[in-house]
Amino acid sequence: MYLKRLYDRSDPKNPKVNGVEVLRAGKRQHFTPDFVARGHAQGWLTLRQNLIVIGKDQDAVTYRIRRMPGYYCCHCARSLDDGGSARVHIEAEHPKKKSPDAQNPAGYERINYYDCVKE
């Protein structure tokens, strides 16, 4: 995703971001929690229900959140509370099964981003 930040330059010594223009946006996107928090604080990103909205009015780009940052089972994609509960879930629900994800041999993964799809 490429964004052009739009600045309020009424105070030349302290310009502030007052919006963004979306130059290019892919169908799938991973947004970091820092990106979401900064955009929300600057007023050009809205997080509501299961959506992330970037920009304002008719120029806004909307993404549906598929997965929030956290732990997920590689077998059934279930959201898990933490690493300990992930291990308990794997032992109880998928005993002795090899992980379907070679990068996560324990059978669960932790993501640190919002996994999104463009609406």
C-alpha cells in the first residue's frame, strides 16, 4: 500500500498530518498495530466493527479484518488466547497430527498484524 500524507501547514514550524491519499492499495494487506494506532491518532484511519477504513469520504479504502493480532491454530484456524492455551488446544483437539504449516511446526502461529481483505 502506498499512501501520500496530507499536511496542515498553517504552522510552518509544526506541520501536522490531517489526512492521507491512497495511491495504491492491494487486495490483501497486513497492517501492523502501530500503523493502525498512528493512523487512528492522526484521524485518517477508522477502526470499527470488523473494518479498517483508510481516508475519508468517497476516497476512503475499506478493508475487512480476517484475523486480529494474536495466536491461531494452524489446523482449524481457531483464535487462541496465548501460547499456553495454544499448546493445550493442539494436544486436546489435534493430538499427534503434524502441523499443516512447515513454518509453525508446533501447530499454532502468532501473528502481529491485522490480516485484511479489501472490500
